[in-house]
Amino acid sequence: MNTAELKKELVDLVTTAGDMTALENVRVTALGKKGRITDLMKNLGSMSSDERKTAGAELNVLKDEIAALIEKQASQLKRQEMDGRLANEQIDVTLSTRPERKGSIHPISQTMDELVSIFADMGFSVAEGPDIEDDFHNFTALNFPLGHPAREMHDTFYMPHDERETGEAQKKVLRTHTSTVQIRHMMNNKPPIKMICFGRCYRSDWDMTHTPVFHQMEALYIDKNVNMGHLKGCLSDFVRAFFGIDDLPVRFRPSFFPFTEPSAEVDIGYWKENGELKLGRAPKLENQKWLEILGSGMVHPNVLKNCGLDPEIYQGFAFGMGLERATMLKYGIPDLRSFFESDTRWLTHYAFDPLNRPNRATK
């Protein structure tokens, strides 16, 4: 077989190779150690000088042409193989659609909204005040004498302070109650005053029922001829509206607070059934129990004087409660510390759907 015929045969084999395996077999057949062109080149030694020169040149040209053709065919087969894989082995490398993160209402926010709704119906407005207070607004104006235990470092978070520069009255503290808002409101507004306030408070305490930071709600009503009967009526209506029990028993017990006189602790009735606490009037009188929920009283004359009001003309009542404890009681939350642990599982369980809230806060 001459060189032209061999070239035609090898070209046909290369161009008809359908995959890389078939092409590799053609390469071995043509250019391998025992390939067709290799065998012919081995025979050059038996030729004359002129024949060897002519045949050698032709074989080298054929070898280069077949090698180039094999490389070109290999490139085409690899491209075809990749195209096939891309068509048949597609992988979606984009991220799947993330589930929509729906906002929710924190239990404390839910309780605040409920309280605003309840007291708005009674004509109360909402007031605010700073978290960092001075000694006067936090203690002195509220009739806390010097040396009172509440002023001690183990109860109160004090800010850095130099008494030589600012004096005792300007000592800065993280407010221990929202009563400071009542003081500021009375000093900046003339009676009649009818306000509620909410906010964070800070005390050096930490256990299952106390935390260093917590929320309070307080109410204040100042006007002429305000008496204890107004306080009792307001509180009875409030707790019955908040817990949704029209005949919820309410009890007032004498107590003491520096800023009210007389003072009273407020209890609501409950009983236990199969170990479960149930609010309301017990089916049997002997099973009736009482649970303290807040403190109250008539504003002390000294507090009125400290705020520039004449106690001979104006009287008023005030009361306050911890929002966490009220929320725990209403919604069955067992541990106060859970409110501040930032556990999203807890929030998912106890939070409220903003479009489907369960009570008067949505009305």
C-alpha cells in the first residue's frame, strides 16, 4: 500500500472515531510502537539512499498530518462530550428560595399594647422618661430618706460619679423603677394628670423570679378630690379587663411604700385544679387563694410637695407592676429569665402573630 492510500485509510479511521476510546485505538494503530506508520519507518533502513530520503520525507509528513488530525478530532470529541454532559447533567447551583421570615410580636410588647388599649378607654395618656436618672428623681423626690436600703450598692446600679463636682442629688443611677417618669411628668405638667408609663428598670438581682433588667408599668392620676375609692375602682376594672374575667376577685391589703400613703398590695383570686393554677372565683370558698400582682396607694403629700403641687388642693393615686410577671401569669410562661435569653425557639413558641393577635390589643 502506498502512502496516499494509507493516508486515506487513516484519515477515514480518525474522522469516523465516535469517542475518545475509539480515537485512542486509531492513534495506536497509526502511530503506536507497532503502528502502521511506525512499521513503515522501520523499513527505511532496507532502502537505498535516494528511496529512503523520498519515503522518509513522505512518512514524516504523513505522521505529522495524522497526529494533527488526531489532535483536532480529540478536541472536537471532548467538546461534544462536554456539551452532552452539560445538556444531560445540569446542576442548579443557585440557592433555593429562602422561607419568608415572618415578624412576630414579643410577649412584652403584646402586654404593653393591651395595657395602652385598656387605659386609653379610661382616659390615660402615655408618658416616657430616661433610663439613666439622677438621685433626686429616682429617690429623693419619691420620699426615700437617706440610708434607705434601696439606695445601697447591692440593690442599685450607680454610674461613675464625683460628688465634689456634682453633689449627692445629681448622682447618676440606672433607674430602679418607672416612678421617675411620674415625678418628671408632675413637675412639667399641671393637674389634672392622668398618665401611664412603661420602661426598663434595673436592679442588682438575679434568680428565677428576678432579673437585673425588667419592665415596669405605672399609672398616676392627680386631680382635686381624688380618693381611695377611685383607686380601687380603676384597679378592679383594669385587672378584670386584662385577664378577661368579669368577676375576678380583687383584694387590697395594707402595705408600705415611701411614695404612697395609705399604701396597698393588690391581690387577685385563684384556685388550683389538678395542680393547675386557675384565675377567678373558686367553685368552693375554702379553695379560694390569693396572688399578689401589684402595689398601689395614694400619692404621699411629700411627693406632691417635691413636684411643686399643693397636697391641700390636689390628691392622687399611683400603682405599678412588673410587666414580665403579668405576662407570665396571663400566658403561662414559667421562667422570668427566658425573656432576656434571646432564644429564638422561645420567641417562636410564645410570640404573637401581628395579623392575628388574641385580644383587645388588635381592636
